[in-house]
Amino acid sequence: MRQDGPRSIDEDTSEDGGDVRTRPLMNRRLDGLGTTIFAEMSALATATGAINLGQGFPDTDGPEEIREAAVRALRDGKGNQYPPGPGVPELRAAISEHQQRFYGLPFDPDTEVLVTAGATEAIAATMLALLEPGDEVIAFEPFYDSYAACIAMAGAKRVPLTLRAPSFRPDLDELRAKITPQTRLLLINTPHNPTGMVLSAEEQDAIAALAVEHDLLVVTDEVYEHLVYEGAHRPIAALPGMRERTVSISSAGKTFSFTGWKVGWVTGEAPLVAAVRAAKQYLTFVSGGPFQYAIAEALALPDAFFTDFREGMRRKRDLLAKGLRAAGFRVYEPAGTYFITTDISPFGDEDAGAFCRALPERCGVAAVPNSAFYDDSEAGRSQVRFTFCKKDDVLEEAVERLARL
């Protein structure tokens, strides 16, 4: 009996030693989708003791009363067993009330709200539910890396609409030109990770008009909805003709600084949500029972919490942006999210990947190359992303270290 592990991908498996070629072990749809850049850079930060400004997670917990709400749910036995598949009723009601409170969008908590294991699962379930093999999905490039994987797993084809420096605004004429008879869905992310671009009202109106004209579905990733520094977040689902064709996705992690709880949600008209739920139930089934009760309370926090959260992040943005400029980076100031995209060309360097892999040793700071978020890696070849969702003293120390460059 063999004791040396599984046969290799192309190993001869015939009894007589004939030339039998087996198919690759990994589904070819996942070609090129290895370890995420976040895992790679975070591991490098840990190994070198660098300040991790690469992966977007806060270094402080969210409100104490919300953490205590989770503890209370645990102690009271709420959610310790399987919660309802669509999410606990209290959280679905809170999500519905949040959408009405901030955007005037009514959703039935029983049929038009679905709780997921973070926004990443919501994206995966939505792509799996709504796409057929061969469908085309137009998405802003650079894109959050799970988009590519989820579209690929659905057997669909991603069609990038590249956002270019310095403004990173979508070219609406190019968007129109990319729509074909195979286009099924527009995947929109605003506020946009990693560039910090926030769609204007005029851009949203134009995108909505194209979606209606071509009868396209729209999936919108709005996890940074409460981190808009100029103006306010405006859901595309609120525009004429959009509610019936839009799946809106958000989560608690970015707004309440409990990213490890992985509580996300989907809102949309009942047929869309039912389709997403059909796929989601075979992914995680359910998750995070006690945390769901806590996030229901978080969504009901007073307006002052959301205002203070945004203004605190704005101050951190300004602190890091000033330090990055002083260190020599070209800084593209974000209108939303908690990321800053920079350009390393002023250092005489064009390879963001190599720059980021060397940065922890050079000055003790870790960042992420934006080229990892492009199909056309040349479009973001010299761009590097930093996060500012860290304590002030951590950002100040990072700025001092970056000054060594």
C-alpha cells in the first residue's frame, strides 16, 4: 500500500502503467486564486513585528455595551443553538429599521432580509444564486478579491471596469460599451475598497438607467456605508426602477468594529432574497447566533454613535494621509472607507508587490499592493493601500517609521 500521500495531479493511475492523464485536482475556475494577499501580508507583518496597516481590521473593539449584549445573549442561552436560517427575528427587524431610518427604504424583515456570515458569504451566495455559467458580471476594478473568486465559482465571467488614478471615477461610456447580451449583473461597491471612491448622485443615476435599459441585476456592496466623509451614502436601491433588481449587501464588522463576529446581511425584494437564501443555506446554513442579538442592539444605537464613528475615522484618515505625504508617497485621499491608496512612483519604484514585501524589513510597516485587486495588474502596478482603522498611537508610530523611507 502506498504511504506517500495522494497521487499527483497528472500521475499515471492505470494498472498497467499506461499513460492515463487525470484532470487537475482543483476546479479550473479557481486557477490563480491562491492564498489571499491579506493573509500573505499579515503573516509577513507577524513574522517581522511590523505594524500591520495592510489588512482592514480595527485594533480596538467596538462599543462596550454591544460586547456585553453578546455576553448576555450567551448567558441567556440565546443563539447558542442553531438560529433560524434567515437570521434571528430581532436582527432582521433591526436591519429593516436601519434601512428605513437612514435611507427611507422599507423591507419586510420576514421576506426581504437575510442574515449571512459576513458580507463575504453574502456576495458568494448572491453570485451562486443569480448567475448561470457563461453570464457576464461587470465589476469595478480594482475589486475586493472575493469578487473574482465568487464569480468564478458561479461559472460566470468577470468583466472589469477599471477605475484609474487619480480620481478613480467610473467611465460611464466605457460601462455602456461593456454591456453585451451576456451581461447579467453589475457588481457595484460604494464606498469603494480599495480606492475610497464614493459614487456621485449623477454616476448612480446613470448606472441605474443602464441597468433598467438593459434589464440587468445589480448587486451593491455597501459595507462602508457609514464611512463617507463628503456627503452621505446613497443606496442605488432607492432610485427609480432599482428596488426590484437590486441586492444590497452590508455587514456589522466595519461599522461596529467587531469584524470577527462575521455578521452580514442582504436586503432586496422577496424573490431576490429567496434566491440568495436558497444558496446561502448550503454554505454556512447559520452562524453567529449570540452575535446576531448583539448586532440587533448595535443597529439601534443613536445617531451620535454613527456620527462620532465617522468623524473619528476622518481624523485618523487625515493623520495617516499627512504622514504618508511627508514620507514621500503620492496620496489619493479617500472620500470613504478606512483605506488610503498611494502611489510609490515618487520613490522611483513601480512594483507595488515587491515594495510591500520589502516594506516590513525596510521600516517596520506592512501594507497591501493594489495590483492584487486588478485583472490588469499594470493598471495598479505602483499603487499601495494602507488602512487607518488603528489606534492613534499606532498610526503615529507607523508614520514615524515610514519617514525612514
